[in-house]
Amino acid sequence: MTVEMGTVQDITGDISFSLQDTPLGLEVLGLKVERHHQEGRRAIFQDQASQLFESAKEAIAQMLGDFSGVYSAAFRNFFLELKSLQKKRGYSPSDIRELSEQIFDDPSVEHAAVLAAAQMENGMAEGNDMEQMLRQFAQVLVEENGTSIRAGYNVNSTITLFAGEQVERFRTLREIYRSVLLSDMSEEEIYNFVVHTLPTRFHFST
């Protein structure tokens, strides 16, 4: 088993997914919806949002194994609240930060959710500034707490190996890894802790 310790890789750039290959993509459907077809437009919008949401969950789950099982509802709520902010107009980056901090309790999950929401905004092509605000906020999160965010991503494969399907344990394991990574331990001590001590503490079999 290989566990990379000490160095936190930069995989915080973006989360990519689209509707290009999905059956509900507007170009695939070939629909031309006129303004007076409000119900049809609403149904297509909902289908599009649903497809983007599922794609977002799958993309994040590749980096954070517990996202779909633990944070799916929180992410949906986050995106719906963002849409409510848009309707009020006059929203600001501070509103996005406040909402994000209320909903997410893990720095890696928060960062991934913010980026995924930005990508959803891009896919929905509504022509507003929410996407840019979300991307800027994601960058602020990295500037403020980049080591903890990257650590959560980097330890995901190791946590998956230790915890398997016990997704409720993932966040605790990320927190332990972050605390060790940010401590004064040497790389060898960190490696030994993650490989030998951590599984024993949580009664995981390797």
C-alpha cells in the first residue's frame, strides 16, 4: 500500500462535468421552447438541474468518498439556497460565505460543493454573476485553508481503504489526518500513524 505523506497535492482547481452526453441535454432533445411555454421551460429546467446535480455528486464522490452518502442533501440545500439568493438580487460574496459556512462542516467538502455549484451554474447558462462569485469564493477558501482542504482530498483513497462503506467515519478520519499533518510530526511518524495507528484506533482491517 502506498500512502503519500507530508506533501499535499493541488487538486483544488476545478470539478468538471456537463450535460453533453446525457439524454436530457437540451440539444439532444432538440426542443425550442418559446416564452409562452412556461410550463415546458420549467420542466426542462428542472430536468437539467437534476441531471447536473447527479453529475456533480458523482464528480465530488471521486475525491470525497462520503459525499453522496453523507452530504448529498446538504449540497442540494446549498444549491437551492443559492437560487433563492439570486431571486432576491443584490447578493454578495459574503452572503455565499455565510450560507456555505452554515451548511458545511468540513473544509474539503465545502470547497468541493462551492466549485460544483459554480459548474452547475455554468451548465445552466443563466447569464448571471453567481458562477464567478462561487469560483472566487472557492479560491478564497484555498487561500485561507488550503492545506486542510487538500489534505482532505489527498487522504480520501486511504480512508476508503480503511473505512470501506462506513461513510459516517470519513469526516472523523479526515480531521485526524489534518491534525497529524499540521502537527510537528516527521513524515515517517505521519506515515506510521496513518498506516498502523489509525486502523487500530478505529478497528478497521487493512
